[in-house]
Amino acid sequence: MDTVIDRVLSTFAMMRNVRTGELEEARTKLEIYIDTLASAGQHDEQRLAVYGLAYMRELHDGPTEGASGC
């Protein structure tokens, strides 16, 4: 899963202006999130990366309007 996490963090850093410190803080949360998805049966790395990017956006920008939090 390290490959997925590294891919998500590097892609997010290219998309947004975030400090390295912010990415390191988010890494732990992202690791837990990806591990949870994997333990629930999601093993497709492409899909995990997409979910991870959405999670990073939510961490950075806050929840989107109308999001249920599920």
C-alpha cells in the first residue's frame, strides 16, 4: 500500500500548493484510511488512489457541501 500512498501524496502535492509538513501530517491519516479500505476488501490500486485523492481533498479543503460523511 506504500505505493498507493506515495502516489496519492505526490499527485496531491502537484495539484495543490501544500507544504511538505502538511503532507507528512496527512500521511498518517491517509495510511489509516487506505488500510481501512483494504481491510474492507478494496485492493484495486487505481481505485484506492482515487479514493485517497478524494480523502486528501477533504482533509485539505473540508467536506464538500451536501456530503453525508459516509
